[in-house]
Amino acid sequence: MARFTVRRIFVLLLFIGAAVFGAACEQSLVSKPSQPVDDFAEVITPPYEKRIRSLARDLFTKTGVELSLVTLSDLAGADPNEYAHRLYNERGLGKTGEDRGVLILVSVREQKMRIRTGTGLKAILSPRQIGEIQDRFAAPLLKQNNYDDGLLNGVVAIAKIIAKESGVTLKEP
């Protein structure tokens, strides 16, 4: 009887440990990014990541818009819209009071892409424009597992719209 109880306690501790470890991993995911690109799914090659990072920094320098691209292997059952909303908020994208940030979230397993903008960009990037960017520039390439070109095209399309509305010219990525 004592062995059975010890086994139960051991199994319970394993489950608790796994839950704590999972929560710690998720917490590190939503922390403030140090780079504009967090390729957790490892689907972007280094040259493309460098190009996207360079464009995001140029966009921030010239317009104040903070762009963050996050790729995940999977969402672990989470709703993509809710996850993108929470990730945007927890990363603190966009300056306080202006809320001019853009989050691009891609989940490889679920084949989902979500673009979340702050309220300061709603007049510049409408839901229709965001849908068009996803459908026209990114999704066809992502469906072919061409994450490099699909994500670069999506970032370029977003950056061009913001740059045009801000009256600035960005460097070619």
C-alpha cells in the first residue's frame, strides 16, 4: 500500500513539474523581444531573418512603428486570435499612449497567420488591408512552406503602407 501511495505522489509531482516548466517556457515566449524577429519554429533562414530585422528597425527609426514577427511550431490548442492579442499586449509593442505596433504571428503546425495592430495604426492598416496582405502576399508562399519569401513579402507590404502614410522612404530589404 505504501508503494502505491509513493508512486501516486511521484506521478503527481511529475505532472506539477511539467506544468510549471510549460508555464515558464510560455512566459519566456511572451517577454519583451530584444529583436524584431523571434523565429521559435526555426523556419526563417538567417539571410531572410536579417533582411526582415533590418526593415523592421528602419520602420521603427523612421515612423516609430514597432514591428515584431513571431513564428511558433504550434499554438498548443490556443485560439490564434486570442494568442496574438495577448502576445501583442504582453510584449508592449508600440509606444505607450500611441499604440503604434504590429505583431505578425505564424503557427506552423496549424498553418495560421495573424497580424495584430495597435489602435494607433487602425486608420492606416484596416482589417481589409491586413486580410489582403495575408491572402495575396504571404499565405500562398506559406502554404508551399516558403516561409522566407512569404514572411518577407508580408513584412514588406505592411512596411510600405505605413511608410507611405508617414511620408518616408524605407531601405530596400
